Amino acid sequence: MASNIVSKNAALTNQLDAGRAIARSQVKLGRGIGLLSFRATKKPMASIKMQLGDEKNSINPGGHLEELEVAQRDFVAGETPLYYAESLTKHYKDKKGKGPEIYIKREDLNPCGAHMMNNAIAQVMIAKRMGRRRVVAATGGGQHGVATAAACVKHKLECTIFMGSEDIKKQSSNVKLMEKLGAKISLVEGNFREALLEVIKVYADNRETIYYLAGTVVGPHPCPEMVRGFQSVIGKETRRQAMEKWGGKPNMIVACIGSGSNALGLFNEFKEEDVRLIGVEAAGIGSERHDDVNHGNLSDILKHAEGSIFNRPSISAALEDLDDLKVLIDLKHLNETHRVEFHTVQDEEAMEAHKRVYELEGINPPFEAAHAFAYLDKLCPTLSDGWKVVVNCSGRGD
């Protein structure tokens, strides 16, 4: 592994350099987002001009979407099941045998073990159409890195994954998988936040020759829109599968909230007010949320009183990512309009939920998704008998 690791600058230098790169851009944050609250902002927040701003690039030139449908069917292995969790449903029945029905959206059955492949394969196809030979990405828990590396292998593109030194120590198995897939691992001091800042800086300096593959709804326009769009397949499948299973929509959808890709992919297809949307994030100590610009986009983030970004330690690299940037662009809008309810659970509760789901259903959720499952303890006693509740199992708990 050591031969593939490239040492990078300290986190402070990365942040300053990325900030300068963002400041040089002339593209406003609000461009194309489509939310009135952002189009109307008076703050001159600029972001890096990303791939979709290039005239030669388009989401659907010459049958790109048709090609993507084939890849999703044959390479990503088609849609994932909406699974009726019979034992978990029984667990939450009251003494009279009444309670909600629990369904699990099985994104853990995706290739590479998570929903990340939905987005990775689509963006690698765009990179190839643009004539790029090298793809760069940042990862924390490692699953986005593995998915990106696998997609690059299929399309014969070079792949470099930026990863924080703290995360590399925790995610050695995923690091080995990425290396087996031919990816180069670029070590950055710190965690996912520093890795993301570094990859944006590298892209800004080499945007004519490399492609930055965003894996989260974090970063400058149009990265959040692209990721949300490619992950919306989760919600589309869920809506169709619900109609097939019980002839209607879910009453409630629950997903973990971190960088937001799995939640927005699911929430985006349920605009109706009669579908209750719940986002669950890791609880912890710290200061309040504050609007700020980070990674090139406006977001609600955790900051200390003096303004430095707050990062809560958690039980895994994935959970530290979950704590990194809270409620970004679309999630922020959904929060402000009260379309989504946001709740928190403790790490201990998530660990207990992980054990429960594993023992009752034989499903091994990641600790991020375990936070969503943990909230069922508080939620289910308040629900009507027969309510249909969908929980997104965003990946596999390797």
C-alpha cells in the first residue's frame, strides 16, 4: 500500500489553497440550483466552474441516458429490492399486535456494497465522453472510492482516490480493494473533509485534463445536482415497488443524513405532503448550526464559537463523515420549508440497532444506516397500525 500512497499538504494549507481556487471562479453558487432561496441570495458566493459548465459536455448527448440504463441493468445489476422486514415488524408490534409495517430498501445489495455505484458509473461514463483519461475522487468510509475504482476499471480510466490519513487507518479493507482495482491512493492529513478540500484543489488546477467525481451532495455547482440526480433511482424504484407491493405510497420514509446522497436520492421522488420524510443523523456535543460556505457551497455546518469547523469523533470513519457537513443545499431547503423532519440518535443507540437488524433480519447495515434504524425505537410507538415505513439501508456494514 505504501508505494501507492502520495503524501499531501497539511490540512490548513489545503483549506487555504482550495479557498483561493474557489475565489478565482466566476460561477455563482445559485446557478441552476432551482431553489428560490438560493437564487435570491445577495451574498456573492462563488464556486469552481465544474464539468457540466463545459460546452462539450451534456447529460444526454447521443443516447447517454440509454447507455446509462444498460449499465445500470447489466453492470450495477438492476434495481435493489424493497424488502418486507417481517421480524423487525413483529418486534415493533404493541401488546395488542398492532403497529407499522417495516420495509427496507436494500441498497446494500448493490455491487461494491452500497448505493455509491448508482452515481459512480454514471459520472465515469460522462468522464469518458468528455475525453478525460483520469478520474479523481475523495472518500471517507471507502465505499465511494471502491465504486469509483470499479467503474474506472470497466471504462479503462486512471483513478486516484484522495483519503484522509485517519480514515485510511480505519478502512484498510476498502483501501486494499481500491488498490486491487488499480486505483492510486493519495493520502491527505486529516479525515474526509481535508481529503475533499484537496481533491477540489487538484481539480481546479487541472480541470482540462482530469474529471472530479463527486460522491456526495457536497461541493460547488453542479456536483450536488449531479449526485442527487443519479441517486434518484433509489426513490424511483421505491415508488414503483411500493405500488406493486401494496398499491400505494409509503406513509413514511426514513434515511440517515450525512452528506445527503442516499437520503436525497430517496426523498427527491416523494414531493407529496402525505409522505412523511425523516432524516436521522448522529447526535453529539457541540455548538449550533451556522450558515457558511464550505467546499464551495452554502450549507448548515457545525462551528465552534470562534468560527472553526466542528468535527465530532464517532465510532467509524463513515460516522465522522456523517458529522462533517450537516444539511447541505437541498437538505437545507427541505429543512427550512419543514418538508423533512430531522432527528438525532446516539452512537450507542445505532450500535444496538445494528445488532437488532442483523439478528432479526440477517441484514448487516452500515453504522450510518444503523442511525436510521435506531430511530424506529422512538418512532414506531407513535404510528398507526398498518402504516408502511421504508428505511433506506444505504450500504453493507463491512
